[in-house]
Amino acid sequence: MTSHPPRPSGEARPPRPVAGLFSADGRLKAIPRRPARREALLAHLAESLFAPDRDYREPEVNQALLTVHEDFSALRRYLVIGGFLARTKDGSAYRRQQRAGSPEGAIPAVA
């Protein structure tokens, strides 16, 4: 067993790359339970699966998410709740959001 030097209190762990969450065939092994890890995954999925200036219908979002994991509805819900995708009030369209604090600033939610 290897030991790690103690981390000063308040020092955050360096972010781990999301590549380790995927199997060799590109499918997600599991949806992370830890919020920070899940957020890193969601950021990756939003950036890699959805163009920033395009509206998507729900079946298109589902199909894109199904390419990485069978529980597409959980991933879609996490993307919306986490602010990575905006959903119209009637649920008919989705759009990738620019998260606050990112270089380009925030994009307003889809009406």
C-alpha cells in the first residue's frame, strides 16, 4: 500500500481526467456519485456531444446520451440541473449552456 503525503487543510484535490470513466469502447462505465467528479463528466459530455449554438429536440438529446450510457434520462436530468443544458418551459427543446465563470460568460437560458 502506498502512502500519500498529507494535504494541507483546505487544499483541494487536483481534478482527475474523465477518460478513466469510460471503457475502451467509449461507453461510460458508471455515472459518478461524487458531485465534483460527476460535474467534470457532465462538462465533458456537454462539450463533446452538443454544439453551443444549436437547439436540440428531446429525442436528439436522448440519442446522443444513449451513445455513452443506457441511463440517458439520468444524464439528461443532471445536465439540465447542473446548468450544462437549458430546457424550454414546455420541454420541447434543449440548448447547451455556457456555464458562469467560463471564458465566454453565460448564455441566457432558452425561452
